[in-house]
Amino acid sequence: MVRPVLVVHGGAGDIPDSRKQGKFDGVKKAAREGHRVLNETGNVLDAIEAAVRIMEDDTNFNAGKGSVLNLAGQVEMEALIVEGKKFSAGSVTLVKNIANPISLARMVMEKTPHTILGGEGVEEFIVKMCVPRVPDDYLITEDARKALEEFKNRSLVDSKPSLTEIGDRTPGGVGTVGCVAVDSTGHVASATSTGGITGKYKGRIGDTPLPGCGGYSDDEVGSVSTTGHGESILKYNLAHRILTLMQQGESAQNATVAACEAMTKRVGKTAGAITVSNKGEVGIGFTSKRMAWAYQLGDEMHYGIEQGEHLIEKI
């Protein structure tokens, strides 16, 4: 028997001091809810969806409400959910005007013969599934508007998107969200949701919706959710690289750190990831300045945001 565990992350990047508490509050709330659902139902998919929805509804994160803007001033969101028994996956991209893309991704996995839906097709699917619409004003925060304005102002000198989805100078410091979990049988699943990178081209698709990049799960090994500079993660297949190292004998922690460092060395830019093995081992690593993360074990909340930081508080 495996001790069930669920881990969440709130995005990798140069998170300003002013946003640290909001990150802590958000990831701990998500970890508590995911832990509750996992222990009450034993269902890893229900648990990771519940945890990610908490963060999609929180403007401290770049997913759902609070997503960053593309060059046209629009929110285009992405999400991925993957389970490790049959490698079933659901993914959506270029999603507009809904509150919880992770739930839509799960619908794609469970109610269609496909893995990824985007563009006009995903819009039609939203209508078919009777998913409630939300207005732009619900999704777009003042921080997101300011971040796009700053991006456009400095693009006269440097037109490249930010180093991570948060960015080295982007106001607000929101970030992609993700969750991994393992149940008592060793069954694993992962979920990742994002608004992408500030100033991205309209129609840009990042790493998040791609299995093996934004996340991946294999019951014979473990589960991963990634965050960071999407193009770099996509090129390097970061999630799959982590699981490959674990399959070769590395611990969840060592594999997560090593793969993130190798990606930054080989491809450039920064990234982070959270991992659980099918035995319940946790891995947390990032090459960015900060990454918010949390998980609950019994009556203890484990969390951190700085490099090498591991805080524990009684619940």
C-alpha cells in the first residue's frame, strides 16, 4: 500500500516579494482541498481537478481568473490532465471565456475520442458540454493589463517573450498552476493549467497542453507537472525526461532537479516541476528564482517558494 499524496505548484519565475504571501495562501488552500478529496474519494482525477480549480479561481496565479494577456490583449488558456494507467489524457488550447479549463480538459479525455482540442473545435465543444461562459472582465486583472503594457513598452528594445510565464520584470508575478497525485494503489495523475506567457502571439500554443511536456503520468513510474518557459519545456520534453530518469533509478527529487537543470543548460531559460513516484515519493525542483509549492501529509502542511526552502506547519 502507498500513502496517498497530492502536490501542487503555483508557477516558476521571479516572483516579487509582494506576491509571496498570496502564493503561499493559494497553494496551501489548493493542497488542502486536493488532500481532502483524495482521502475522501480515493480518486486521483477528482483530487487533482479540485486542487487546480482552486488555483484557477485565484488571481494570484496565471490560470483561469488572472491569466496573462497575448499581444491582442486577449486571454487564451491551456490545460492538460493525464492519468497513468492507460495514458489517457485530455487537453485544451486557445480557450476563451470559461473559468476552469482543467475541467474542460477532463471532459475532452472522458467524453471524446481525442486528446487535444483547440480553436473553433474547442469553442464548439464548450457549447456542447454546456460549460458556463464568463466575461473578459472576470478573467482579466489589472495586473495582467499592466504586464502587457510593460511588455509592449520594452518590446521596442527586446521583443522576446518573458524568460518564464511570470517574467523577469513582469508586474504581478502570477504563474502557471499544476498538481500531481498518487493513490493508495500507486495510480498516478497530473494536471496543469495556464494562461501562457505575457505578450505571446495570438494563437501561440505552449508546452502545457502537450503530454510529455506540460505534464505526464505513468503508473509504472510516477507523475509530473511542469512550469516555466514554455518553448524551452516543449523542446526538451521536460515531464517525460523526469520520468525517464526515475525509470532509470533516480529518486523523484533527484530526477526533478537534474532534468530542470539539464533543460536550462541545454536549451536555456528556466523551468520547474513537481513529481510524485508510484510509491509516494515527492520531487520538487526549479531553476527559476522562485516556485510556490505545497502538499499535505497528515496534519502537516509542507510548502516553500525559495530555492532549498521546505517549511512545515501544523494544520
